[in-house]
Amino acid sequence: MHTFHMPFGECTITLQDVAYQLGLPIDGEPVSGCLTDFENLMEHGRPAWDWFRDLFGELPPQNKVKQMTVCYTWFHERFRVLPADASEETVRIYARAYIVMMLSSQLFADKNANRVHLRWLPYLASLDEFGRYSWGSAALAWLYRCLCHGTNRNVVNLARPLQLLQSWIFWRWASYLRRNDAVGQRVLSARLMLDRLHVQDFMWEPYSCAEVASIIHPEILVDQHRRLWTAITSLIYFAAIEWHQVDRMLPQFGGVQHVPQPALNIDWLHAKDGRGGDRWFPRYYREWHEHWENRLYSVIPVQRAVDPGPSAEYLDWWCRVAHRFLSPNVAFQDPRPIVLTEEALHRGSSQAPQVPGVGDAVNHRVPRRRARRQPGPDGGARSRGRGPTVEDEGT
């Protein structure tokens, strides 16, 4: 589900966090296309290396080229310093080089970060149209995919775009998490600190203060982008398709969290990385691109509450169905119950938020034939991900 499981419920990085912390546009066309053979798959396409020469003024040496990638050091050494007498076209060439280095090493970095892929050529062809794409949703899709890979027990290095993740943790838990430099006890201590988190320790709305609003670029807060922060829709970055399940994190938007719908299982998409033959992804993943095209119909309303957080019914459900703790039982001196405070008992008791897809003109949920769920022991559907087992009650 790409969410963090806490003793009091779920939380995760959303499009709102991407907007505030990276300043990237959310609305726009998906960052998709193909990885090679631009001349065969794109309208008015042309050979990739001819395109490269036109955009950067020259071709790299052969020893700096490997298949469809160019060594990052060549870009860094060749375009490090802009000449003092640079013409307008030279400035554009250096701007393209700077953008492609930022994309490959920061927003969409991977373990092959020392190489720059040619997938960016179509986007660099026209700098004036560079901003019409949803770079925010693409960055979040890639972060979700990288975090999913990081849960594999065979993965020992996480060379991914972690700036957003680190910044998100700082904003949400800076007042609670403490430093611990004891190497031998670091993991055990971190687990215990997370297990002892209370709902009041998590910053549900860290961007609501005036100091944050004063330093945010106004274009990030326009309604065109803000309205998509609560869209339950697909996130697309070429072959990486993920799902924005904000219906499970309503307190992060100032609402009350009630029992959510069963999580969408798209594990089978995680085996798709675009390798093994090229494809035009908007056609190959047509269904998921249609979800993004219909993103405005999947925006869920959030009824703001004075005291955002999980409701009493949610906390009762979460205690029964979730694996809430990382530490063994011996780490605690009590059975670790979750105490329902007086505020939680009354939080959101008047009404539950509107269930997406029920009574709406458009149902944004993925058809069952594509959203596969593994049957549970009692015959009911449940998520087969690596997270906690969640029983589907009342479905």
C-alpha cells in the first residue's frame, strides 16, 4: 500500500508533500512515452542520437556511451561552466544539460545514477512546454516504486531519490525522534521509538503554519494543483505505475479517518520495468493512463475537522487487523493497548466521509479483473502485499 504502519494507523508521502517540499507541478500530462526507438514509436520521431546532437550541440565520445545512456561525468565536465559570451542557443543547450542532470541524479535517481538515459530527449526538445507535465506525480510514483524495492530482503543498498522521504520524516516527526549514535542499538532503539509513537506525536498538518505559507511559491497553491492532492488515481512514470491511496490518510488533509476501503493490489505491475523490448507506454498501460486522464473525477472531498485524526471506530478496527508494532513483546511491560481518548470517541462521530465510487457519476476504482486480491483464510478478499493482513469487513 506504500504507507507507513504506525500504532495509530497509516500515513505516507502524498502529492501535497511533493508540492510543498519539491515545488513541482502536480496537474498536467503524465511523464510517459518510450525508452528507445523514438523514431518508430513517436509521431514525427527521429533517431535518438540525431536528436541528441541537435539538443546538446555534439555527440559524446564512444567510451562515454553505453546502449541508450551517456556517462554522467561527461555532462558534468562538458557543461559545468557557462561561457561568459554564451549566445541564446548556447544558454539553452546548457539549460538542457542542467535539467537532464537534475532529473537523472535527483528526482529520478536509481542505482545506475552515474549514467543519463536518453528517455528525456522528447521533454528537452521544447523547454517552453517542459512545465505542462505532471513532474510531481511522476516523482512520487518513482519514490513509491523505490520504497517497494527497498522492502526486498535481498536489497542492501537504497540509492534512490530519498531527499523527499527524509524531508517528509523531518516535517512529520522532528519534535519526537531523538538522535541515537549507538551503532549496536540503533535499529532496536528506532523500532521501539516508532512503537511508542502516539497519535499526538505525528504532525498531521505541518504546512498549516503561516511561516510555511510565506515561503511557498504561489503557483504551487493554485487550485489547479491543490485539487489533485486528494485524488485517488494512478501515478505514472514511464513503466512505473503506482496508486495514490489518500483515502487512507485523511487526517493529513485535516479530516477524520474512518475505516477505509480495502487496499488496491497492483503487485503484478511491480514486475514491469520497461525492459525486454520497447513499448509505447501510454498504449501498453492504457487503462492506467485513462485513470490519470480522469483524475478530476477521483478527487474525494475532505470535511475538515477541528481535531483531525483517526476516529474511535477506526482505532478499534486498526487494533484488530494491523500488525502495529515492530518490537517483540518483551520490549514492553504492558500489553500495549491503544487508549481511546475522549476526543477520539467524539471525533467524526456525526458522519463518515463520502465513500469514493459510491453514488458518484464516475467510479474511479479499478475493475476487479485488474485489481487482484488474494483470498483470505475465510474466503474474503484481502491484500497480499508484504504489509499487515487486513480483513475486509462488510465487503
